[in-house]
Amino acid sequence: MSNKIAYYGNCWMTNLGEAFIDIGAMELLKQAAADCPIIFITPMSHYYNQSLQKRTGKKLFLNDNPLKNAANLGLYINVDILVMSGMFATEEFVRYGSATYWLGDFLKMHKNIATLFMGVGGDYYTETESITFSSYVKKNMNVISFISRDHGTYDLYKDKFTNSCCRIDCAFFVSDAYNPEGFSNKDYIVSSFNTITEPKELELSKEEIIRPQHMFYSATYNHKAKNIFISDSPLDYLSLYANAKETHTDLVHATIVSLVYGKKVKYYGNSLRSGAFDAAGVLKDNNGYLYLPRETLELRKKQMKDTVTQILEGYAEMNRKQN
């Protein structure tokens, strides 16, 4: 293989879970396509300008359109394959996301580019959502494969895209890219909640508790809470989870990275995106803690890597025959 790959980076400032996906996905691509050059590109410049104006009323540019004058790095590169991982199979992406202000120009510049959806999931998992997304993709993109990160997404798209399969979320590869385990000098628990308040038993616990904020750009704080943790570096958060005694959270990707580092997790959420746990073989013990056997994780990762390698090698071989 020698195709140039552009990996579409998610906007980390909205949620550090996006960073965990990107770190794992880049590592997966390096393993699955070792001889393919890879570039990381993102619509962050556009998103930041737009978000800054909405949040503060400030403008980086005098122009009334905060998106118009933001640079699109994708227009200045030459690539063969676009890889997208994460929560893209949504109406939001098509109607309000970068499909409206970044991706269209990128695709026009690269008319023959192929797209690999690698570990993709949805938001609401409805037929309406799947029709909106698949209609946009079929009209604008040349999809070589659709790899879902959960069975719910696969069921929605298996008949809409050829060469579809269900594997795992790319964040399960983060420990291959960065493994800071073994540095803890005392026990602590991670408590990370976004949609619900922290359970009372944690608030009253005598355990040492660290409380990370995943949405660091729009973080809100309980001023009575101790040990608030915030950083603009995803590696800081991975170090935190990797050395914790256990994790309590309603966040899907706080759960995933904790499991990857061999920690037990009590998950309090009800997001449909938690189907990614089942796809990876996550189990629950009698006390309600999730855990992921190491051999199961390695098997699912190998299946994912082999699938990506097969897809990319198949695409490269097809191009050789055509040329």
C-alpha cells in the first residue's frame, strides 16, 4: 500500500472523548497501514471561529460570517483516502456540522478521493437519522467501507453501504499509543459526570476522588466539589484514568479508556452509544462494575486492525489494476 491518507480529526474542545477516538484511530491506522503516509486534518479553525462568536460575541475577523475567512488545510494537500471515525452518522453532522462548512470544499478539491468510515456511530439511532446521513454520503462521497463501532449502527447501515461490518470504537487503541500505567503512588477514584449529578455515595465517600471535566472549553463547576481536573491535553486525562483505582462516570469514552487500562468502571449513563461496550465484549460483575478481559480486548482489536488492513490493501490493489 502507498495511498496517502487524510485522517479527519474531531474537535477536541467540545468533548475530550473525541480526542480519545482520534488518538486511537491514528494508532490503528499506523498499525494497519504501516507504509501509508498519514496526515491529520480538522475543521477546528472554522469551528473555533464560529463557536467563539456564539459564546462571547467576539470576532476574529471583521467579516460577519465567522466561517468564511477561516483557513481549510484540506485544500492545500494531496491525498487518496479520507478516514473518518466517531459520531458522524448523525443529522447534526449533515445539517449543522462540518458537512455544511468544511467537508464540501474538501471533497470538491479531491474529486476522486475514497472515504473509509472506521469505527463510526450515531446519535439517536433512528431511521430518519440514517436516511439523512446515508443520503448525504451517497450523493457526495465514494465510500470503500463502513465499519461501525456498535451493533445498533451496523443494523441501520448494513443495507445502505456495501462492504459494511461491525467492529469496535477506535478509542480502544489508545493504550497502544500512550500507556502511562504504573505511576500512581496512592489510590484515587475518578468521578466524571456530564448529564447527571454525581451520585451521593461518591460525594460522601472518604476515598480520594478526582473530578475531570471533559468539556474543557465550556466547563461548568460545582464550587463545593474538590479536586476538579481540567486540561487541554488529552494525555493528561489518559494519565489520570490509567492510574486510577476505579472510575465512576456517565460518559461513554471515560468508560472506554478506563477499561482499556484495565480499570473497573461503574457506568451510570443510558446513552445508546454505550452499545460500543457490547461490541468490544465488555462484561459486568455482580456489583455492577464493568470490566473488559484483556484477551477479549486484544482479540477485538486484532479483528479491527485486520479488517482495516484488508480494506486498504484491497483499495490499493484495485487502483493498481485500473492504472
